[in-house]
Amino acid sequence: MEIAALIIIGVLLFELIILSHEFGHFITAKMSGVKVNEFALGMGPKLLKFQKGETLYTLRAFPIGGFCAMEGEDEESDSDRAFGNKAVWKRMIIVIAGATMNIILGLLLMFVVVVQQPQYTSTTVSVLDKDNVSHTSGLKVGDKFYSIDGYRTYTARDMEFALSTTKTLTPEIKVVRNGQTVDLGNVKFPVKTDSTTKKKSFYIDFHVQPIQRNVLTVITQTGADSVSVVRMLWTTLGGMISGQYGLNDISGPVGAASAVSQAAGAGLASSTNFWHAFLAALNNIILMMMLISINLGIVNMLPVPALDGGRFFFLLVELIFRKPIPKKYEAYVHAAGLVLLLGFMVLITVSDIARLFNGKGLFG
């Protein structure tokens, strides 16, 4: 029952991500004098609808998206309130506002998680016994992690990401010691072997200094952790291009729903006190939705056809050359991009479903 309630909360938070994105388009369109014909949450058949002024507001059956249908957005219109007839800079603001709102929502969700924590984790070693494995490799108390396998570590979240994605049992580590950057080379850590898979992995054998919570550290930690999330996204995208990550490392809506269930279960198992466990599970889901929201905002800004970034790119070309690209050609490009995007989504969704049954997905 508790997991079901948390999954419902997760779905509602996911809808909030969609709502914030479309509201960004909606509010900037209204402020720019563009007529909005329909504002929809969800896709498919209408479940609820009401008309207010010139705009039809609808709730649709499938909670997988939404849209803000503006006059003259994808077709010719003679109305002076049509999207296509507004100044280029206004259209650019409207197009990019959805992604911007996703990033803002992500920051707010991160704040909700950060503000609850009694203290924060730094990247400075505070406790390390002289007979510990990492100490014998050169790590010392007071060292502040600078990079792990070349990945710059500004926050504890950066450390966790770098250590969890390294392909070696002895990552190359640089630290800041007495104001100087010191290259420790390949640092050894204690190694454990999974009894089922026989796979070896290392675990850290030191503690780091805490950061006390106050108004300033809450704000800085919210910003720093959010930036870390953005860096993780770009690093992951780079890893896909270089082959470090494959298609099986990507999840779609089904995978996200499964992850919500796992996050809820992990949180509920973390405490014997019901309310503490429920709050821990809820925070796991909020953190996951924060990741989705910020990543959605960043990805949507990429100059890819069918995404907001692709539309923004066409408007940028129009602004530079003072002449719009013919709508039919732009439509062809966006249509081709949409077909590829939908095909990719179907492929990932099928892989997610397969992973539920075989644990590996299509590409495992």
C-alpha cells in the first residue's frame, strides 16, 4: 500500500514536470500577446475540459506529455496574435521557456531534498586510519579530492558519480593538499566480490568532513548539487557517443516507473519507523524527479529537430539572416526528427519492458 501511494506521488510529480514545461510556453505566450488555443496535460482522448476565455484547457488520458497549442505555431495565420507573426526574440523566449521552467522546477525539488538534511557531505578526508588500504596508496587526512579518473570533483555527488562509473578497481586520483594539487596516481581501495555474479568492486575506507547546515550552505548546496547533475548528464551523453554507455543504460517511462518503485522500496526499507521510512522513500522519488526535470530541461535545449532547442535554432537562423526558413522545410526537418525520436522512445520502452522480465533489456 505504501509503495502504491509513493508510485502515485511519483506519477503526480512527473505530471508536475510536464505541467511546468508547458506552463513555461503558456505564460510567456500570453505575456507576448500570442493566442493560445488549447493547453493540455496528457495526450490522447480528453477526460476533462473547460473553456476559459479564448483557451480550451484539457486533461487527457495518457500521462506521457502535454502541449500548448498556439495560433499560427505550425501553420500560416493572418492573425496579429499568431505565434509566427510575433517578433523573433519573443518567439525565442516562448520556445525556450519550457526547458527553463524544467530547470527551475529541478532546482526547487533539489532544495526540498537539501533543506531537510541536518548537514552535508564535503570532499575533504577527515578520518583515515594509517593501516587503511587507501592510506597505503598515499591518501591522507585533510586531502580534498580534486579529480577521479580525470573527472573534476567539486561536490560529494561528483565523487559518488566518478567512483561509481570508473572502470577500474584502482582509480587515478588527484587531491588538493596544503593548497597544492597532488597526483596520487592509481589509488587502491578494499575490494569485495559479489557472491552471485562474482564481480569485484571496491568500497571507500575513509570518512569525509561534514558541512554544517545554515542559510548560505543550503543555497550553495542546492546550486552545487544541481550543477553536478547537469555535468553528469553531459558526461553520460559523451559516454554514449564514445561507447562507454550503451542503449541498455538508458531508460524510458516504463524504466522510470520501475525505478520509482525501486526507490520507494529502498526508502521504506531504510528505517523501522514508518514515517521516517515513508519520508526517506518520498525523498528518493523527489530526487529522481529532480534529475528527470533538470535533464529534460537541458536535453530540450539541444539543437535537435522536434525538440525546443531545434526550434530555437531555426529562430536563431532567422534572427541572424533576417529571413525565416520556409515553414514547409522546417516542418519536414521537425517531422523527420519526431519520427526518429518516437522510434527511439519505442525502442527504449520495449527494452524497459524486456528488462522487467529478463533483467537485461534488449541490448544486454
